[in-house]
Amino acid sequence: MKKIIITIDGYSSCGKSTLARQLAEQLNYLYIDSGAMYRAITLYFIQQRVDWADQVQVKNALASIHLEFVYNQISGRNEMFLNEENVEQLIREMLVAEKVSEVAAIREVREFAVAQQQKMGVQKGIVMDGRDIGTVVFPHAELKIFMTADPAVRVERRFKELYEKNKNVTLHEVKENLELRDYIDANREVSPLRKAEDAIILDNSQLSMDEQLELVKQWVEDAI
Ligand code: C5P
């Protein structure tokens, strides 16, 4: 069967990665979480005390970063490796979430990540989620989805997810972080979060996971 590229963009915590992963599994496609790459770059900048206001430091730091997704047989998921180290857990922490949108707004950082993302799609058969996948990374993708959900639903979802790992996290800080990231992502100069003109809007505030998947599988059939 013909393989296509599926892009899923949208605001933070709309459930993009859950849908992308389920779709990839069902279609036997590769799933790439582009946000993990920006998170890993941010982690490196924090760890190495890179001053990201300084272009030279940014360029030098990027030259020392090797990113790779490695499949974990046990979890059945692709995990993010930064310079051969598994950082899948670390990149999900608040420390990274607080800075990632600042780092992802830097032109050089985006060029670095986008070039790698485009290579991953050369063979098609890929589902990638992020903020600029349908607009910049794969503007000719066969199926583009733009996800939205009620802000209160999104905060609640992300809070539950983070609280399972860290009981100190508060609803207030999660809400503030989502609002700030969405604001920076939608208003940055380089590749701001936008719905591609030919993207289909998926508002999943009132949809169960199963309903959502059934709906999108129909869109995939239509696109193939
Ligand atoms: O998807 P996730 O919430 O993990 O992404 C973390 C951050 O990475 C986003 O808030 C955004 O700043 C950045 N990002 C981006 N472009 C992408 C994916 C993520 O700017 N394609």
C-alpha cells in the first residue's frame, strides 16, 4: 500500500503524541516526536550552561549535539538519545519545559532540527507531531492534522501526566507553563505555530481516544 506522510501540529498537551503513536502503530509507520528533539537540545544547553542569547555559543553547542531516536523493545517506544545517553525521562521534566520554547525560537536551532526531521521523512511512512510539521518540515504531506482542545482539558491532562511522576508539581505551574509555551510558540518570528491551510482541524475536547482514532483512520484512508 502507498505510504504517506502524516503531520500532527497543535498547541501543547492536545494529545498529539498519543494520537501519533497510535496511528503509527496501526499503520506500521515510524513515529517521530519532534518536540523531543527541541527538549533534548534545551537539556544540553542547560547542562552545558550555554548562553543561548549568544549566536556563537549556540552554533558551537549545536555542532556538539548528536540526536537519535532509539527503539526500546520493552516500552515499545522510540526514546530520545542525546550524545549516546538516554534522556527520555529528563527531557520531560519541568526544568526543560520551562525553557524549551525559548530555545525552540532560535533560528539556528530550528534549522538544525528541521534538517534532521526532513531526512527522516524521505521514505515516507511517517507520523510526526510538533508545531511546524505541516507548515515547514513537510509542507507537501498527504495528510495534515491540526489538533486543538479546550485549554482547561489540556491543563488537566498534562497535570495528571506530570503528577504521576512527580507529586510536587502543581496545577498552577502546569497551567502557567502551557500558557507561556503556547504564547511563545504562536508568536515567535521563525516558524510560528500555525494551522497549515490544508490541515484538517481535530478538536478532541469531547472525543474519547477510540472515537478520535476511528475518525483519523478514515482521514488516512481518504488521503491514501
Ligand atoms: O511537543 P512538546 O510539548 O514536547 O514540545 C516542546 C516544545 O518544543 C514546544 O513547546 C515548542 O516550543 C517546541 N517545538 C517546536 N516545534 C516543533 C515541536 C516542538 O517549536 N515542531
